[in-house]
Amino acid sequence: MPAQSLWFPYAQMLDHHVGNEVMRAEGVRLHLRDGRVLLDAIASWWCVIHGYCHPELDAAVQGQLADFAHVMLGGLVHRPAQELADRLVEIAPPGLAHVFFADSGSVGMEVAMKMAVQYWRNIGVSDKHTFISLRHAYHGDTTGVMSLADPDDGLHKGFAGYLARQVFVAPPEGMGEGRGCVRRSVDEALAALVAALREHGPRVAALVCEPLLQAAGGFNFYPAAYLAEARKLCDEYGVLLVCDEVATGFGRTGTLFACEQAGITPDVLVLGKGLSAGYLGLSATLATGKVFRAFLGGADAAFMHGPTFMGNALACAVALASLRIFQRDGYLGKIRRMEQIMREELLGTVAPSVREVRVLGACAVIEVDHPEAHRGIQDFAAEHGVWLRPLDRAVYAMPAYVMDEASLRTICRVMRRWFAS
């Protein structure tokens, strides 16, 4: 077997070969060594929201680099980190007033879990250290947050028995069209949540969810009404609410933050991916004043977490530029138009293997009965100038918001053409 110095993600390396070498990426296109140019339908796992090599983002990194690339936030501070924290507080749902930076979405969620457990201990409740999570959840690949992923149908089944045992409830399912609708109503899902809170509430630190759109766990969508009621139930049963908006934040579901559509403020909100527009690793864990005040007092009350690269100056500088572009250029209007186009192009896709088709904001999904139904679609799409990477039973598109209409229609039609053939 040839030497494999580069170990690829989610891949069986015994027979794994990657021949798609990217030489240049510009706008929404990937330029490969063999001369092919591919429309990127998934924005490098959904983070490159402004496309590749955006001149303003490039300039933000270069400008900050002229001063310094990174200094620790332990005992020091710098303008990009402070300005980004202030800006996130301005635009976040009301009440989220304190920002803790880390260097990836997974770590941002680890921060949220530790914050929730220590919150209760700091206020004198020592036995609340379990979490309620939703079926089909995915919150990252680090050890703590792996325990929040669906233990029966997720990426981390191989770690059963090693991870902390959490409580799982089924969310609503079926928000598209096709023979898969509706699999579980809002009322049924809320009844399951109430039952879990009644049984486990005294030892639960937080309910954790991806609001409206569960991404890597299967691209399940659920109504805002469920999230609104979940917020009320958390208050009723004395449980924190943590919203993981690593994938949904910054417009992906049609609003700046998905939880806005439910009219709620979580106790803790986690952001990543689009926060730094795919340029550098960065996450932000935002907390309400209620949570923050529990950490004030003696040394034992301080939050004991501190990633080396938290608040990296380059990442914060590019995040500030990204937010300016997003709001200045009317991205929510662009996203509404993208949703309209994807509905026009994909709803109505019918094939024996297609279970459901659904579109929300800048995310479109064709769910099939079994992954075998899309075996070969990646090569097929590449032959037609599109880069797709299906996940389990989902063939999906989550492109950059700067994609032109013709290119977006091309992506949708390639997806439809596969199932038509």
C-alpha cells in the first residue's frame, strides 16, 4: 500500500484516493489541477458564505497581519477581539451579552457544555450535569459533544460505551414534500420532551439543539413552533437552553440566526463556520447575563477554559469584515431569492428512491431511502461541473450566498438529473 502521509476525514484510508487537487478557488468555483472547474454546491462544509478569495476579506487578513497575527487573551486584549465581541452582542438575540471565543464549532460547543454544568454548580446545584439532546443531532467531533449526537444513527456509533450517557428526544420530522411527510408532528415531539423533562429534569443541565435545521445528522428541518415551546419548557423545568447555530447562524435558514424565527433567546448560543467566512478557525459562545453572573465571585467561580488560539486577531479581523459585507450587501434578500430558486428547481423531484425534498433558506435537501441511491453522484456531478458531497441519505446544496442565479439553477438541475437518470 502506498504511503499515506495525509489522513483524510470520514474516509476509509485502505482504498481512499483523492484526485481532485484544487489549484485555485475564486468566487463559487474550484479550479482543479486537471483543468476542470467545479461550482461548489456546499461552500466547503457551509462556511465560505462570501465565496473564495473575496477581496475585502483578503484585505482584512492582510491588514491585521501587518500589526500581528495572534496574541493570547490571557492577561492581554486586542482591538479585533473586543470589537467582534461588541458587534456580536449588538446583532445577537436580545440578552446575549457576553462572548467567549474558541477556535472551532466543536470547541465552542464544548465551552457551552462546560459553561452549563459549571453554571449550576456555581449557584449551588451540584447534580445537574446531564444533557437532553435531539435525535439526528450532530454537534462536532470532540469527545464531550460527541455524546450529544444521536447514539443510534450518527457518526459516532463506534464510541458507544465510552461517551457520557445523555437523554435523547425525537424532534418533529417531515417539513418537505414527498412520501416521507409527516413523520412526527410538533405536538408529538413536545410530548416526548415534556416526558423527558419530568423524568430527568432535576439532573439536566441543559437542552441542546440545532434550531430549525439539524445539519450533519441528516438535514432534518423542524418548525419554529417547537423551539418556541421548548424555550418555555426549559424555563418551567429549570433547565438551560443551548442553541448550536454553528451551521445555521449567519443566514443559512433565512434569518441572521435561526432562533429569531421562534422569537426566543437561548441561555447560550454557539456560532462558528460562517462567522469567519471560511478563512480561519473561529467560534463564539454567547451567554446571557444570568449565566455570566454565576461566574462572578471567588477564584473557584471563574470559568476554567482557555483555548490557546481563542480570539485570534486574524480570525476576528476577517469576521468583522464578513459581518460588514453581510449587512451592507443585503444578504438576507439574496438568501430569500436562493430559497425561491431552489424551491422552483427541486420541489417536485420524484424518483423511486426519493423519500422527501425540502428547502429552507439557503439549504436544499433530497433525502433518499438508502445511501446506495446516490452512489456515484459525486463523479456524475463533477462531470457536469458541480462539486457535491452527499451525507448519509441526503444529497444537499448549501452554497455561498454570492452564487449567481444561473449557477444555482445548474446545481439544482444536476441534482435532479441524477435521480431522473
